[in-house]
Amino acid sequence: MSSIRPISRLVLILSLVFVATLSLSLRAAITEKPEQPVLPQPAIGLLPEDVVRIVIEALAQNDEPYADAGIATTFAFASPANKVNTGPLLKFTQMVRTPSYGIMIDHVEHEFSEVVLMGIQAYQMVKVRAISGAEAVFAFRLSQQQDGEFDGMWMTDAVWPVATGNIPEQAF
């Protein structure tokens, strides 16, 4: 026969249930990943210049709202064809951090050319200035997607450096 009285047994059982519940709650709180803010995404209605501006402004504040969020935003606006060559995101991040493209990360100033629209393709140049004063001009080629989940949306097909150094105003 047990030496624990029924009330004491009930208190013991409730205490064990409480401790087990608390333990599970703490474990979930510790292992659960915090929800990350939603980054800008391609959408119907965004024009080519909107896409380029979103990408450039995201790269200017690359680590907002979290580390490499600007690069992730840039990758989100890469066309499916672009992602075949530059993805996944880790590979894309490494490419953007190379000397050819790295000046775009956390740059302090940017200037946009007019958009040249040719049917479902668009081109725009962007001049960026790093905190060091170094400058570079990049060409963006975008296309309006014709099928799939991004049908009708403007996305980046390619970006390439056009000029580096101190770019004269009249050259841009």
C-alpha cells in the first residue's frame, strides 16, 4: 500500500504535469526560429524602374531588417532564367560579394538613368557610390515574364558592371 495520501498524490501529479508543460514550452521557445520580416517581392503593377529601385535601395541597406536581406531581395527579383545561372541564394550571395558587384552592398548614394523600354525588355543604368568614394555604373536588363508564377511581372535577367572609378557626370 502506498504511503502517499490521495491529495498529496494529486499535487505530485499536477506538479509533474506543470514541469513537463513548462519544459516543452521552454524548448519550443528556444528552438523556434523567430519569424523574419517579409521582404519585397515581384508583383503585377511594378514597373521596370520600380524593380531596379527596390533592388538598389535594398542593397544600400543590405543588413536591414536582417543580415543580407538586401541580397535576398535582389535574388527574389531575379527572373527564373537568371536564377538558373546564379542560384541558389548562397551562390548568388557569393557572386554579389565579389569585387565586381560588392560596391553595391551598403553603398551610400545612387543615381538612376532613364529606362529604355523595348517591348517586354527594359534596360536601366545605375551609378552607385561607396562610402570610400569609389563609383561604379551597372546596367540592368529586365524582362516581363510571360508565363509561370511570375506571369506579367518585371524581373531582372542580368546585371553587369559598365564602368568603375570616378565617373564624370556627363558620362552617365
